[in-house]
Amino acid sequence: MDFSELFKLSGLLGRFSPDGKCLASCVQYRLVVRDVNTLQILQLYTCLDQIQYIEWSSDSLFILCAMYKRGIVQVWSLEQPDWHCKIDEGSAGLVASCWSPDGRHILNTTEFHLRITVWSLCTKSVSYIKYPKACQQGIAFTRDGRYMAVAERRDCKDFISIFVCSDWQLLRHFDTETQDLFGIEWAPNGCVLAAWDTCLEYKILLYSLDGRLLSTYRAYEWSLGIKSIAWSPSSQFLAIGSYDEKVRILNHVTWKKITEFEHPATIANKRTIVYKEVEKSPSVATERLSFPPTRALASSLFSTQSKYDVSQVPVSLQYVKPVADRANPKMGIGMLAFSPDNCFLATKNDNIPNAVWIWDIQKLKLFVVLEQLCAIQSFQWDPRQPRLAVCTGNSRVYLWSPAGCVAVQVPVEGDFQIVSLSWRSSGDSMALLSKDNFCVCYLEREEV
């Protein structure tokens, strides 16, 4: 495993291009585009204000930079560095911006969610979508880029509109049986749209492309409900994480629950492997000690190394009791992700912040638990194989695959606290992001 040097970063804005050739990063109002393999700077763009969001177009030819405070989006071209485009929403303001799947239209959501403006880069035409709903996930595109679903709120009722992305014509418009629609997400095959209610009401609705309600699922009532959802890559399973610390798996034939995964504080099953992270200080031979110590020796004396031990079951995990009288309590299933081959599901229960749970989807059983020393900040699957990368806010990156798991110290001087990571599309490198810096980690094909 090789690591690059550290580069400056602001706002955790570091993104690989979809084709995996470039890496864009932001430093205040500057956008830097590098070649992924050499990390040489290919382009340097200067924006009008501090960048708050960046996104690549699907063909990796354009990058949009959103400056929400100023209500401005600037678009840069990689092929023609002299060409650029500025979209100013003026007094309407700006709270969100994204590309359409064709990479030639930009959708801007104005302040107070008054409307979504669709700007065409090719024809310079503008269209409007009225009444978008202010919710966590209000716009969803099918994976093939043909359709867009938008959550709407009008006359105190929730609606969903489905548009054809080629000409932005309305295909379907229907109301949803939700109290307060919280999010929408298409299945990867684009046939089913999941819509779920606010956490005060446990309800998930599944709609077909023509707006028919296929099924409604409710696990319980009168308690905090859905916290996270994830579709399996094959669209056969829908995993629903809830505030009761369980994940429920629905199947795509009947949309009924086939199993539920509990996340108890004590793991008693002998067939579950529990990897526990342990720190050890390196032993230094006394005859090597000199005073003052050399720089290399000093850094090794005060650094701790980390490795995994396999724990004897039963194992008690560190459980945190949530503060009941605060908003957004730290409880329930906050993160969910299926592996690209559909074989595994990784989850995090916010009540047990230091553990990642990995479930075998073929056997519908708990397979592995990774118990870390610090709270899990982020995890993400390698897009090409069942390999999970985890970061916990320190200068280490953790990798798990069915063959085992490993903790790797990033060899940098100073404080480098990794709080986010993202894989390159080819799966042979990833960007490790801290609040002020990032580095690129290059992996060999057969590692772990």
C-alpha cells in the first residue's frame, strides 16, 4: 500500500471523476484538478467565492462549483479551460445544486424550496419545477438516467412527480400516503421508487414507474421510525435501518420482511468473528537509545501501532445510552451499505458507535463485527470487490475483506484525522479526507 503526500483541502471537497482519471479538490475559492496516477495539477480554477459544493458531470468533462452564500454556480470545462459558465440565481438564492444524468443540465433549488430551475448548458434554455419539498432526499434519478423523481409539497400534502430527463416532460404526478415525506430513492434497476416518512411515523411506500402503489411496509407504531435505507445492487433487497437498532430486509417479490438483523451490545454466537482493534507501543532496544534521540527514533517512540485481535465470544461492545431529551438522538441504524457483489451488508448502530457489523446476505446471518478503538466516522465498499474501507477520525485506514482485516497507519507527520474516504471507480486507490488535508492511498490488486 502506498500513500501520497498531504495536500490542502477545505470543506471535505475531494472527488474522483466518474471515469477515475482525475481528482478534484477545493482550497477555499480555488478548484484544483489533478491526474490521479501522478497527482500533477492539470487545471487550476479560481471561483468568485468560497466553494461549498462540487460535482463532476457523468462524462467527467465538466465540474460544477456551488457557492450557496452568493447564490452562484460556476461550471468549468476540462477540455476547454478557457470556457466557463456562471449561473446566478439572484434574489431567489440557492440551497442545492446538482447535475442531470446527461451532464448537460444543472438543477438548482432556490431558497425556501420555492422552485427547481433546470439550466441547459447546450441551448441556454431554462425550465422550472414548482413546489419541491424541503426534505433530506428530494430528487432521485434512475441509474440509466432516463427518469427523475421529485418530492413535492402543495396544499399541505405530499406528492411525487416523475419527469423524463430527455425533455423534462412530466410523466406522472401522484400523491403519497405520508404525513411528512422524508426521502425518495430508486431501486438500481429503475423499476421501483421507495418513499419513506419522517422518523415520527414508521412507513415506507413502494411505487412503480407509472405511479402505482405496489406495497406499504410498517414495522411498528408510536415510536421513532426509519433512519436509513439502502437498496442492494441487484434491486432484490431493500434494507431499512430504524431507531429501534434493527435492520429489516424486504424482498422484491412480495415486499414483505424476510428477516431482521438485531444489533445487541453482547455478541454470543460462536460463529461470529469479532475483530478487536488493539494498540501496542513499539519496543525499542535500549542500546539503540541515544540522547537526544534521532528524529526517526523519536517518532517511533511516541507512535502507537494498531492491529486486530480475534476476540473470544461472548464479547461485550461499548454501548452508549442516548440522551433522550435532545433532538436527533444518537441511536438506531445510522449507516447501511451493500457490497457491490450483493454478498454482504455493512451497518453501524449509533448506540454502539465503535463497531461495524458485516452481515452475510446469502445466509442472512451476522458474519463479522469490527470493534474499533474510536467511533466510526465513515465506511465505504470497494466498487469492484467485497472489500470495506473504514475510518475512525485518526490517521489510520482499516480494510476488511472475507480473507481478514488490517489496520494501516498513514505515514504522515503531524495530525491527520481521517473523517471521510472515497474509492476510485477502478477500486485500486482511494482518497482519505481530513478537515484540512487529503491524501491518496494506492492499493495493489491482491491486498487484504
